[in-house]
Amino acid sequence: MDLIEIRNEYSGRIFLIGSGPSLKETPLELLQDEYTFAANSISDIFSETEWRPSFYACVDDGVDTSYCEEAIELGIPCFFPEKTTRGTALIESVPTKDNTLFFENIDLRDRADLDISTFQLNSDSITSYHDVWSEDITEVVYGYNTVMYQMMQISLYMGFDEIHLVGNDLYDVFDGYLLFPEAADPAVFHGDGESILQNGIEFLHDSNYLLKSFANALSYKTIKSKVFSKLYPQLSNHIELIDQDNYFSEDYSNGEIITPEKNRRHILAHELAKSVSDELGFDIYNATVGGHLEVYPRTDITSVVEDGE
């Protein structure tokens, strides 16, 4: 099996399965006879359901490769970048079998010719969807903030023209670092400086509350530090410091603390995908149970499956 063989091999609808907490409330059994595309640590939910995905993808080097191996053993087409954004060579760490498919992955945030602060079609830096979307995954697949972005490109390449998102909740964010809500929020600040120091000066210069903004920045940097990330899982065994329910599995988060910035990045990726879908004429719907992603028209699994029979 190779990437050329699967081009336009399928048609109709496909369900892209995320990792949000709503997956625990989702009737996955209804998708047994549907094409489904899952990612990352999806096998953590296999003990709760007989459903299994039709396709699998993993683009993040933060995911234990044992999850990739479990998906490969299912015998389904499994998609991996030759190298992740951080440079990890998955092609060397993931078993190479007939159902493992590797692609070149380019993160849009690494493109010097694009202005990611205004990622919209027909903007100054993006004149065509070809700038941000691949129709031929044998050449490249573009990444942007969420694995769903790559999965959509792969789905369209395989011939699907109706995409339904499931388990795409967005995140239950933590904003406790804002010691002074009236001051500037470092999580949503985007500086134009060439160094951390320049961006720090710009952040404080734009604020009406210099000292309070500085305190917010220190608090934010603390909870985003590697030291705090390592300490948090141990501390949380004794004290519930931060209450976040962001994944269908408690083992999924690995102590990650989600701030509003991550939601903003995910929404940008979905808004860009929606713009491309309008341009190319394929449909994207949100069939997630609840959640806060409102970029696409809402639908639900039961009505989609029953109406499509």
C-alpha cells in the first residue's frame, strides 16, 4: 500500500475522531459501518467500545509510539509524517509495514512567507488555498495547530467530500495565572520582537497596568515552565490545583495545563479549514456532543447515520 494507491479510493462521508471528553458520551457503536479516522492515543478507549477506526494518524512526537504500534496492528491505513515539527524521525521509530504510510509534513508556522497572525484566505500573505492546503499528499501535507488539519487534507485526498468532526470539544482552559484580570493577558499576546526581551518590553509597554501585567507574565511563565509541568502530576496527587477535563482519558494529558492560547490556535486552524472547504466545495460539520467549537454547522451522529441509510 502506498499514498498513490489510495488517491480517490473512497467517496462520501467520513468521521474524524478527536480526543475530547465528549468522546465518553459519544455513541461510537453507531459508527461501526462508517469510515472513521482517529489519531494519537485513541486506543485508550478501545476497552469501552467495540468500535475501531478505519484510518489512523499521529503527527506529534509527544505521543508514545506504542499507540502507533497498536493502530498498525489493526491492519488499517496508518499515516505518519517522515519527521515531526520538532524534527523527530517517525519513519525510524514507527514499524514499517504494508499499512504504514509516510508523508512529508510542513508546519505552516515554520513558513517564513506566511503571516500566521492573520491566517485567512485572500489576506496579504495567503493569496490561494494552495498556500496552506495540500491536494496531493504524495508531495506534502501541511500542519497547523491540530492533527485534524492534516487529517482533513488526507481525507479529501482519499476521495471523501463530507467530513464530520467528533470529539472536537476545544479545551477547558485554565486562566488562574491571571492574578490581575484587568491587566494584560500574556497568553494572548503576540509580539513582533526578535527576542524574548523585546517582546517582554512590548508587552509591558502596551499595558495600562505595568506592575500587574508584569505579575501576570511571571505567573504565566511559571505554569508554562518545564519544571512546573514535571512537578504538577506529583502535586496533583495530593492537591487538586487545577480542575481541567480536556480528554476522554485521564492518562492523556500528561500534566499539560491548557491556557486560552491553545483554544485560539485550534480555532484559527478550523477557521482556515472552513475557508478552504468553501473554496473547494467540500463540507465540514461538527458532530461533537457539546463542546465549544462553533466554526462549522452542527449535526449529530445519530441523525447523520440514520438519514444516510
